[in-house]
Amino acid sequence: MSKLTHLNDKGEARMVDVGAKEVTQRSATAEGFVSMCPATLKLIETGTAKKGDVLATARIAGIMAAKRTHELIPLCHPLMITKASVDFAPSDQPSGIRVEATVAVTGQTGVEMEALTAVSVACLTIYDMLKAVDREMSFSGVRLLEKHGGKSGSFTATPQTQAKG
């Protein structure tokens, strides 16, 4: 296991100095899944949720979250993100919405946390928009799918079977 870079020799938290790192193209993609009853999914698909367009709101929330990750997660660097996208895929079996976020930057540190934050906030927003009709909703499977760029190179997660909601 490699040495933890967010701790100094005394075990105290610190922000990593990335000043000497090479500027490269970096990207990360993350996913999550919001489980819900079929009637709730139908509200999303037909655009009849009382609070409005659930997926448009969740997309904006996820993008905003990616841009503000450094304000939410301690020791994350503020980044000049060049791309942030949040996409959705409805699922009948299990019933719910798959959320995927991709974030890119030309910089000295990666965007894994930004992609994971985008997915998490998009999932929370879906819950918030629909909680009045389905308090049994849950989200799970938030994970990094892939990342590219930087000294450590590329990473691709192993395939997983989607958990049943």
C-alpha cells in the first residue's frame, strides 16, 4: 500500500502540493443508481412529477456539485474544470435511474472526487424531487468507473452486477 499523501510525517492532515506535477489532460467517470418503485419511475419518464423536470434539475445539481467539490470535500483542490456532464438511464429491472457523470480538466491533479460528487448530488436531487411520493427510494453503487491522465495513468473498474433495489 502506498503512503497516504494527505498526511504529513506527524499524521496531520495537509493539502497535497501539486505545484511540481505535470499539467495533463485528466478525466474521470463515476456512476450510481437510484432505486425507486415503478410508479415513481413513471413520473420521471412522463415528466409529471409535481416539482418539475426531475432529471434536468438533477443534471444541473450534479454539474454544480462537480464545480464546487473543493468546497465540500476537505483538502480537494479548486479546479478549472473543462467538462462536466451528468447523464441518466432509466431501468425497469431493477426499477430506477442509473446516473453517470464525467468530469475533465487540464491540470495537475485528477477529477475523481468531482465525478463522484456530481453523481452523489444528482442522486440526492432525484430523491429530493420525488420524496413526497416515494420515501422508500435509495441510492447505491456510487463508484469510480474510470479515470485517465496523470502520473498513475488510467484505471477502469471491474464490471459489477447492478444491485437490486
